[in-house]
Amino acid sequence: MEKGLLIIISGPSGVGKGTIRNFFMNDEALKLAYSISMTTRSPRIGEVDGRDYIFTTKENFEQAIENGELLEWAEFVGNYYGTPLSLVEDLRNQGKNVLLEIEVQGAMQVKEKCPDALSIFIIPPNMEELEKRIRGRRSEPEEIVQQRLAKAAGEMKMVKDYKYVVCNDDPQLAADMISLIIKRHMQNADIYQES
Ligand code: 5GP
């Protein structure tokens, strides 16, 4: 069976990656599977362990790093985030196109290890809108909001390291653009497979 694509979606925290994903994730033609990350951050209201993240302790996370169980990992605003390697490989071997929703340091590690990975960066229409969205979550203290905003400014500079850039002015439109990019790459993979 043909191995599935590895798709990286990055963009500053609060840009709306999850919202966009909900618009295209269930499109069967895309054959997608979402890679559930491990994190040491506490769950937000409504987040479910094993669905949104695998919530874990710092000790367990550090053990996973040491055991080489992560495809990539990063520290982000005081917490660890990482992608379990075995799950990604299993899904890709089943022909699924695996979606990683990760920040920029992790994305660069994946690009290094898997140069064929398809990388997409989502930008906000402007930084004021991003701030509004981060604050709109109302789930974090001001200090963390400030750290996320400062981080976002640095992350925006990484846009040049991605193959595609999509602006999230309208989530449905952004989702349609991402679907199109994925479909195009699936066709290309078929062409390479046949030749
Ligand atoms: P949040 O705390 O807002 O859920 O996530 C913070 C940032 O970490 C977001 O940019 C999110 O995309 C990113 N992130 C989530 N999972 C992973 C992961 O497994 N690895 C890396 N490097 N970043 C992640």
C-alpha cells in the first residue's frame, strides 16, 4: 500500500488552526488522520484527553524524549509539546495522510527528518486580529497571553521556511485552500508512484 503523506500545519498560537481543521478533516477524499500530540500543559475547558492531546507529566514527557519515542518536540510557553512517532508511522503505513498541527521549532525538526513533508503556514489577517483571538479564549492569565503574543511575532518570521502560506481571514476559505493543496499533492504522489 502506498504510504500516506506527512502534512505539517503551523502558524502562531491563536491563528485558528483547529477551527480550520474542523472544516476539512472529515472530507473522506483527503484520507486524513490527525496526529494527537503529547503535552504537559493542563487541559482547557472542553478539551478531552486522548482526543485533543495526550496530557501527561513532565517526567513522562522527558522519558519519551529519552526513549526516542517522539518524531519532534518543543518547549512552548513553559510546556512541552511533541508528536508520538509510532502512531504517525502506523497511520502513514495504513495509507493515511497524517496531519501534524505543530509550532515552528517542531516543524523544522520534521522537515529535517522528512524532507518530503508538505508544510503549510497559516497567518492571521493582521496582528491585532491575532491578539483578539488569543484573548478571546479567556482561558489563560495575562502573563501567558503576553508570552504567546511575543512568541507569535517571532513565529511569523518563520513563514519563509514553509512551502505554502494560507491567510485565515475566512476559515472556510482557508480550509478550502488547504484541501486543494493536499489533493494536489496526493495526485503528485500517485504520479510518482506510477512512473
Ligand atoms: P496550545 O497550548 O495553544 O494548544 O498549543 C501551543 C502551540 O503548540 C500551538 O502552536 C500548537 O500548534 C503547538 N503544538 C501542539 N502540539 C504540538 C506538538 O506535538 N509539537 C509541537 N512542536 N508543537 C505542538
